[in-house]
Amino acid sequence: MEDIWIFCEMCEEECPHKVLKSRTSSKKGFSFQGVVTCSECNTTGPTEIKEELPLELRLRISNEDTTENGIMHVDRGIVINVGETRPHPDGLILVTGLELDGKRPPSAYSQDNPIVWAKRATHARVRFAIHDGEATLSVKKEFDAEEEFRVGNTVRLDGKMTRIKAINLHGGKLAKAAYALEISRVTCFYLPEKKFNPRSSRYDGRRN
């Protein structure tokens, strides 16, 4: 006799229940109708469970100059947020943007059927905007996904030392500290080598 975990009104929590009689279907999701007995309080009665099939959202995984089209499965009623990580058959992905009705919202419900833009969450190419007088240089460099950056710390780019001035996250928010995976852009400026203090070099630990 199989058991299922469902909410028991007598126990007021989820408990294992023994299935006495049942009828199931998986045509449009999963449905269960039957008679069960709570293993905790021995209450017996009919119950019905209906689970819808997960939604299939259009997924665009960016990889430098190429974009891979795919599908992301997610339950109805789930809020998807820019900047969050989500499971994927090939490993974690980071949501970098959402498209919905011609707009780019910071979040959306799954049933609204947004297009999800993402990138793989193992490594991240961080884009640096380096102020050099009146000019601004753009540099990209790859880091481990959990490499941390902090405003005020230094990082060597193309052989020159720079100091971090601002950190922009995916979705547009500013942060004092963030992991490489979360970052959309790092703004920094060149630091004369004679003023460089090794003790203030880029912190590579984790946030508390």
C-alpha cells in the first residue's frame, strides 16, 4: 500500500497518508482522486490533488557573440526576477533580462509568458568601463562566477591597476559589492602604480 504526503486538516500539517483507493491521470499534468488514511491521526477520507504541467517559457542563453534558443520549464504563479539564478539541464543560469509586451521589466509572473534572457552561471565575463581623463575605455575579462568585487577595491586590467568606482547589477541596480555573475558593468579609473597598496587589492573572499 503506497503512501503520499498531503496536508491533514486534523494534524494541521503535511503528513504521510496511506492510499486505500485511488485513480490517477497524467494527461494534463497530474491528478489524483482517492481515499486515504492519515498515518499520524488515522483520519480517513476522500482527497483530490491536481497539479498542472509546468509552463514552457522561451529562453535565450547568451554566450559572448552567440545566443542559444531554448525552453525554461517553470510552474504557474512563479515570479521570475532579473538577477536570480535558476536550475537548467546544463547547469545553473543567471536571468539577465526579461521581455514582455515590448518592455524590459525587472520581474514577471511565469503565466505572463515573458521571454527570459540568461547566461550560464559557472563563469562570467565582467564588462569594465575605465575612465581615463575624458575618455572611457571598455574592457571585458572572465572570472569565476563567485569572484567578488567591492567598490573601492582595485583590479588589474590589461596590465594596469584600476580602482572600482561603481558596480551595476543586471536589472540596473547599484551595489557596493557583488559577485561576477551578478554584475552588468563595473566602472573604475586608472590608479598610478606608485599609489598602489597591495593590502587594498581586490577582495576575493565571500560576503558575510
